[in-house]
Amino acid sequence: MPKALITGITGQDGSYLADLLIAKGYEVHGLKRRSSSFNTDRVDHLYVDAHQAGARFFLHYADLTDASSLARCLMSIQPDEIYNLGAQSHVKVSFDIPEYTADVAGLGAVRLLEAVHRAGLHCRYYQASSSEMFGSIPPPQSETSPFHPRSPYACAKVFAHQITVNYRESYGQHASCGILFNHESPRRGETFVTRKITRSVARIKLGLEDTLYLGNLDAQRDWGFAGDYVEAMWIMLQQDVPGDYAIGTGESHSVREFAVAAFSHAGLDWRDHVKIDPRYYRPAEVAALRADASRARRELGWEPRIDFSGLVKMMVDADIEALEHSLQGGVQAVARRSAEH
Ligand code: NAP
Ligand code: F7E
């Protein structure tokens, strides 16, 4: 039975990847960090008592800022595949906590790669690189496009990407980078713009609020479905030869278009509800991202299944259903935490 280790398993992508690997028959180990509140909501459905015979899902306390915890987990698990998905992944927040963001998203990768190297493990490694690394380079962007990062987050990701390539070239590690464009889902963090919009649409539709405050509506992103993108991660590690691949739909839309589509799917007019609050602007913005994923299509046979309108509908429907469910249960404490970012 192949063994996988996932950092960031409690996040959006980690949870979809864990679903995929469990379905493929893997033993899945995830690193979770210590939190004063529960942070395993997205993977609780996979939980099985470790004492039960046949348990294949295990969580371990560790942190990407703590090299010894990573080395300890690697030695005890001895994984065949490592997926490094852990990060402080919010671009706007990275301007507020730049050093921590660089520590987790940048140095975290070299801590893990070095621990693999020192332990002499012959496992395959996936690095979660990001289209944010392209920054101000005009679309379409591919693996061969130059990088011009526009945030502390993107700078950290460029370091993690380059150090992964460096370990591959220096030590022959089977290490691949997926340069993923934005991907979303009903499990998307509540403060990213798509989920912020679809949660607010649900609250407006059900009469709990009236106004949604957003920042730059003109930014364009290539939005796909996270469930499709974790398949690309797995396929990369099944290749004989490691490499770097841009993963995206090849289609981009503005934040405004996303809002129009989301409100209209719920039978609402976005102009009645959306207002601009400049506090959501960023010190430096990435204007437009659109993937050229032709290498992934050609060499990995990867194609996205869900398109833009399917994604918007899936997210709006899921948020309306979740809110109706919680209201029916009498739980009205749906804090407006997304207003913070
Ligand atoms: P996410 O939902 O924000 O999940 C991030 C994960 O990293 C969470 O499990 C989080 O734990 C964990 N984490 C944060 N700080 C950590 C630390 N110090 N040590 C160990 N783990 C830590 O992100 P995502 O959307 O799933 O993205 C997965 C990866 O792909 C990230 O590296 C992200 O930067 C990258 N990426 C994402 C996209 C996208 O559009 N989603 C595109 C390109 C690249 P908690 O649950 O405890 O917070
Ligand atoms: O912003 C604009 C904002 O925070 C998208 C991460 O997963 O994808 C993600 O980074 C756009 C930006 O994602 C609001 O200015 C307008 O132009 O949803 P986002 P992101 O910054 O693209 C990349 C690929 C990653 O790697 C990252 O980890 O939307 N925008 N108004 C807003 N954004 C937010 N969050 N909130 C607003 O109110």
C-alpha cells in the first residue's frame, strides 16, 4: 500500500487530495498544526480511530516552521510521496505578516526537502507553486514564463519553487512543482474573494445581510475547481521524470464577472448589494492571470472538468444549502469573519 504525507492537509487542497488518495488505496498521513480551536473540519469525514484494523488516515502534530517536527514525521512515516501544500496562503495577509509568510511558505519547503535529503529517503515530492509568482507578467503564463512576484507570499513561493528545482538538479530528487492558478470550491477559505462572494450571496438571499464590501473588481483570475487540480498533483508524481507544470483552465474572468454570475444564480442583482471598500485593495496588485496549461494537457493528459459557470453555481448552491441547514438547526452564529480581509 503506497504511503503519502500531506502538509496542509486541513486546508482546501489537502482535504481534496486526501479524499483522492484514500480512494486510490493509499495510506494517508497529514501534518496538522496545533490550534486552540478545532482545525480539522475539512477532513473530519476521513477520520477513523487509529486503533481500528485497516485504518488508513492518520494526523500528526508538526509545523513547517519546526524542522525537527518534520524530520521526526518523515522518519516515522517513511512516505513514498510527499505533497507540500502547507502555507500562509492569503496574499493580502502576507503584507501584514511578511516574515511569517516567508518562513512557512518559503523556508518550509527547504526544511522539508533537506529533511528528505538527510534521511536518504527515495520518495517523490510535490511543491505547491503558484501563479502569483508571475505577478506582473502579462497572460497567458506557462512554466517558461518569467517570474515577477508582487507580494511577500509570491516572493516566498518563488523561493520554494526555485529551491525545489535546485534539490532536483543537485541531488536527483524526484521533485515536481505544480504552478497552480486559482482554484476554488465549497471548501475554499472564507476570506478568498470567490468564497467571500458566495457566502455573502447566501446570507443576502436568506435575509441575513444586505451589503457585500469588496476591493478591486477589475482583477482577472483563471478560476478552476480544486477537486480537478489535486488530480494534476497526483499525476505529476506518477511520471517517470519529474518536472514543472502550469495548471489552469485557460480562461480568465474579472472579480466583477464572478460577482455578477454568483448574484444572478441566486436571482439577485449584484448592483443592489456590492459596495467598494478600499481597505481590501492591496499595496501591489496582480492584474491578470490566465494559464497556458498546454504542457500539462500534452504530457500529463490533464484537463479540468468544471468550467467557470459550473464552479460559481456549485459554490453558491453549497453556501445556500449550508446556511439553510444551520438556520434550520437554530444556529445563527455565522460570524462575518470574511469582513476582516
Ligand atoms: P489553505 O486552504 O489556506 O490551506 C493551507 C494549509 O496550510 C492549511 O492546512 C494550514 O493549516 C496549513 N498551514 C498554515 N501554516 C502552517 C504551518 N506553519 N505549518 C504547517 N501547516 C501550515 O490553502 P489551499 O488553497 O488549500 O492551497 C494549498 C497550497 O497551494 C498552499 O501552499 C497555497 O499557497 C498553494 N496554492 C493555492 C492556490 C489556490 O488557488 N488555492 C493556487 C496556487 C497555489 P490550518 O488549517 O491550521 O490553517
Ligand atoms: O483574490 C481581488 C484581489 O484573495 C483574488 C490564493 O489561493 O490564488 C489566491 O490568491 C482577487 C485579487 O486570491 C476582494 O485584490 C477584490 O485581485 O481570492 P483572492 P489571490 O490573491 O488571487 C493564488 C493563485 C494563490 O496562490 C493564493 O494562495 O480578488 N479582490 N475584492 C478581493 N480579494 C479578497 N480576498 N477580498 C476582497 O474583498
